[in-house]
Amino acid sequence: MRSRLGIHLLIGSARIALAGCALSPSVAWAAQEEADPVAEPAADNRVGEIVVTARKKVESLQDVPTAVTALGAAQLKDLQIESFQDVGKTVPNVLVQKQAGSPTAPQFNIRGISAGSLNFQIDSGVALYIDGVYLGRPGNSGFDLVDLERLEVLRGPQGTLFGRNSTGGAISFITAGPTGEFGVIAEATVGNYDRRRGRITINTPEWAGLSARITYVHDEQEGPVKNSADVRRTFLYPEPFGPRTAAKTFGANNTDSVLAAVRYEGIPGLTLDYKFDYTDLVTTIDGMQLLVGSWPDQPALGGTNVSGLEWRDELPIDGIAPSQQETWGHSLTGVYELNEGLDLKYIGAVRGFDVKTTSELDGNALVDPAGSGNPYQYLAAARYAKQKQWSHELQLLGETSAFDWVAGLFYFREKAELNSPVIFGLVSPPGEEISITNPGSYLAGGALQEVLNRSFAAFAHGNLRLGESLELGAGLRYSRDKRSENDLLDAPRPEAPRGKYTAKQNRVDYDATLKYEFADNSNVYAKFATGYVSGGIFNSVEFEPETVKSYELGIKTEFLDRRVRINAALFQADRKNLQKSGFLVGVGNILINSGSATDRGVELEATVVPTDGLTLTANYGFVDTDMSTGVRSYQPRHSGYVAAEYEFPEFDNGMRPSFRIDGQYIGKHYRLICPYGSQVSTEVGCAGLENADFEIDRALTIPSRLQVGARLSLADIPLGGASGRVSLWGKNLTNNHEFEYLFSIGSRVLGTFQMPRSFGVDFGVQF
């Protein structure tokens, strides 16, 4: 167990520094953006160049022959993209949802491929990276990322360029490093629902090749849904859970985050970057409202019967307590220039998290159906998960005038523990404290497990330029996975006998690209790639890898003197042995290999600068998924984004006002894996379709919606020796209340809703 004393001292010191900046008469709270390392400032009437490292080298986005979207620090700040959970705002065919069962568990959907399982035995088709370090558990990636420098989202398989394989794509965040010059950035946000956010960043000057940067962020907010239960009960779980008191509001959070970065450049040709991040998060799940099903006898007994398809700002739930998650990571990246055009790079990291959460799956405050009046939990669950991972990646990168290449070795090891009791039909003595004396009953859906996953890979990729216009690219990857699950239940369950289970797999993947540049900053390309998601063991049952063959045709072009940029792609992905998870009544959580699927679609991204100061942005995504079985895709067929930003002429004193308005469109889509009334099966995709109620199923389809946001800013405010910025912002301005996430427990369906209208003001200063 790592020592937390130093961490808390660091947070305390940062809080003092943050308060000092707020109280100092020489410092005003107004925001100043740092230089954006991704986008070169646009000249008048021209779109700015976007520089990325998607192919392990620094190059223009327009030169990369694959579908990739990149955002820089300024864009991330304006869009309030602060975690993996926020990524889907501006990227076509990318949808990220907050899962109902865990507030830190996003569900990722890219081009029809869904990922985000909370189970350690199930890998993700969408690979997540922080500073080049692979995150083994996307299901616990909903924590804030502080001090972001850029975001790159690559769609389609990426295994020959990235350390871990994927089928849907890769999402990569890069955090800021030291500047080598002294500087301070202080920011604050105030908003509705008691939103309070503060940030301070300190850069040190370079000394003997060493420079450092430290950022601290505190963020808190009340939830939009109040807990209207008469009694907020405390559940006395044994360790590792401890007492868990029901939440005051649902959707609240209280977060402290630290990022420290140290760079050493004291030896010619060598650069070492060490980074440490830590997040302490206390949050509550969004209000889980009972949508279908009811408790008709409860009001007469003294309980509640609240259900319905319309959003409520109050819910009587007496058993959902705040979740606690600590996430931390150390990484070391070293680059050594062996000679001109040949570099050796190493990325090593150790990361981990532990999370405690509880949930109550009835949407109400119930009492004993037998009439005693005592508290009653129809179905409750607790979850303690702990994970630690080690990764090492070694790359050799070479470049000549006609050929560039990367070859690498990758090793990943992950240890995890899961303690997840499920409580059914618990009647407790009266009072505000409820003793959970037998969490070891572990009904269907519960688990007590240890998991060990290991993966090794060797990969290589090269690009050959034939003349000035034609480029050929190819890559190869060999992967070897070994996975084990140790079930520790005191009593065996038929569907998961006690014992240790292992699985081993080998796999070779490859890709090929052809790019033709038909004009300056304009090219067409074709790409073919294969990929897979590891198989393994889940609840004692072995499952097969999910594989994909992906085809992509694209065009990237700029014209009208770089006033217009249009990037477009057509794609098809043929998947086999689909990995689909679900809840089977009487059995619990299952994972099946369910047939095959073909995903076909189109993506369009456009940026136009029609006149000085005005930038128009739009994207559109379409995906059509054809499943061979009755299970359904969670991906909307249509998605889109539009934005207009105008920078007004600067004032005489240099201040620059700007205004931005945008809208995100998400088409209707499913959240139930099978139609209502049927259920996922271990034998076929969906069983009991003859019993499905399609009228209710249509009512439970997540409808299409348009999320409108706006931001009004005043930048470069002169503050003596400092420069500032102030911004007014709003999100979901039309105050839509549509479903966000649904799940079913037998005939009952619970769900959460999207965040209501929110607004606030940002202040800050840089000097």
C-alpha cells in the first residue's frame, strides 16, 4: 500500500497556494490560455495547422492516412473536456456515456464497437492512453485529467503503432510538461449546482537541465437530483467497505487532483520525462430512476412507489451512498538520439486505483412487504475493486528522406481484486443504521475474485515514400496473452465453481496503407487493418477473442487558400466472435461470443474560415451495424456537431473578446442489449423474443437530442505584469431531459438522465 502522507501534504500545500493567489491584491482571477501545442495560430482567413503524433512522429494532421481528430489545450479548455468521459463531444461516431452502476465508469462507443466493462477479465475494444501509457481498465477512467496539452482520437484498429491492441480505436491524452521558464497560472470556476473549481499551475525555471511543473485542481458540485427519502440510512458493511451513508444528492462530486512533471535535458541527445498523477474522487452515481415496473403495495405499507419515464429532480432512494475512488500513476519516458534519424524511446509506468461503491436497484425507499414496517432492500449491491498495473514499452524509431519506421516491444501486467456482494430481500430492524451481517451470500451477479492478466507484443510499422506524391505503409504485430481468474467464494455456485482458471492466446495482426497526395495539403488514402480484443475467462467460463477486419477510404484536403479544410472517410469493419455481456436472471452477469457483425459508415469533418475572426466547424458520423444475432448495438446511427466562433477586433488596450456557440447531435439508440421482455442468452443472442413487448421497448429507446452550449470570453486583460481572461459559459442550454443510460433487472428497467442545464463563469490569471 502506497503512503498517502506525501500526497495529502502536496494537496494541502497547493490549496494554500491557490488561496494565496485568490487573496493577493496583485492577482486577479481571469483566464489566460497557454500556447496551444497542437494548433499553429491561424493566419487571417486561414485554418491553422494541426500537429499530431498519431504515427509516433510529429507531423501535420493532414498527412496522417487514417481517421484522427485532434484538439489542443485551448480547445479542450473552451469545450470543458476534462476527462475521458467528455471525449465524445466533437468527434464523429464517438459516443461516451456515464454508466449508471458506477460514476467513474464511462461506456465508450466508436464506429459501432462498445467498451467499458467493469470486469477485470474483459478487455476493451477502445484503447485509452495517458502520456503514451495504456490504461488497463477503461471502466474506471472517469476521473479528471488535469493540465491537458492535447487529445488525439484515432478510429479503427491501431495495434501496429500502439502498445496494446484495439478494434474500435485509440483515445490518447497528453498532459503538459515543464516549460523551463518560471510562470504561474491560477484559475477558478463558479457555477450552478454549487459548482466550485480551482486550479493552480507553477512552472519552475530550468536549472542544470532540470525543470518542473506542478498542477493542483479542486472541483466540487452538488448533484441535480435530491434524495427525498425520509431517512438517509447508514449501511454498516464489514471491511473493506465500512459504513456507507446514503447520499444527499445524486450526480455530485468532490475531487482533488495533482499532476507533477519533471524533465531532465542535461545530457546531449537525452530527454527524460517523469510524471506523477493522483486523483481523490468522492462522487455519487446519477439518480437511478425506476422507469418500467412499480411497487403498488408500498405506499400502504409506508414505503414509496416512484416510477415513470419523465425526469425527476427528487428521488426517494435510501441505499445509494457516495462512491470513493483513488487513482494514481507514475510514468517515465526517455528518448535518446542514437544518431541523426535514429532514436531509442522507453515508456515505463505503474498505475493503480481502488474504488468503493454501493447501489440500490429498486429506485425507491421500500419497507418490508410482510407489513412489519421495517426497512427493506429488494436488491442492493456493493463493489470494492482494486487494480495495479505495470507496463514497459521500448521503441526504436528511424527516419530517412524516403522511409520512416518504428519497431517496438510491449509488456503489460495487471493484478486486480474484486469483492462484489449482492444483497436480495434484506429486512432490517428499524433505525437509521442497517447492519449488513452476511455480505458473503454473493447471490447471482456477485463475485469474490482475483484476476491476473499479462500481455506481450512485438510490433513494427513503416512508411515508404515513392516520389513526391505516393506513400506506402505497412505494419505487423504479434501478441501473446495469458489470463487467469481465481474464484474465492466460500461456497461454489453452479455457474462459477470455486477455483482457478487460465487461458492463453496468440495472435498476429497487420495493416497496410496507400496514400496519394494530389495537391498541397490534400491527399486520398486507402487502409486495411486487422485487430482483436483478447479472450479469456469470465466467471469460470472461457470466451474467445473478438476479431475485426477493417477497411477505410479517406480524403483530406484544404483549398481556397486554406480557408476550407475537409476530411472524410468511408469505412467498413467485419467483426467475428462478438463479445457481449449482460445480466441473466437466475445466473447473473455473463459474457457470450455472439455471432458476427458488419459496421459500415461515413465520417465528415469540416472547418471553414469565411472571414477574419470567424471559424465554422462541423462534423457528421453515420454507422449502420448489421448483427447476425438479435443482440443490439449501443451506437447511434447518426451523430453530428456544429460550432461557430467569432473573435471580435481587439480593444485599444489589447483585450480580445470572443463568442462561441455549438451544438452536439446524438441520434436515437438502444441501451438494452435485447428487446424489452426478452433476455440475453448463453445459447443464442436474445432468447424469448416471442415475449418481447415492443411498445415498451420503443419507449425505452434513447431518443435523439441536440445539446447546445455557448461561451463568451474576454482574453488578454492587462493586469500589470500579468494577463487574464474571463468567460461566461452554459451547457445544455435548452435543458433537455433525455435518457442517458438504461439497464434492466428482470421486468424492471432503471435509468439515468442527462445533466440538466448548467452555467457558470471562469476566471484566471497567468504571469
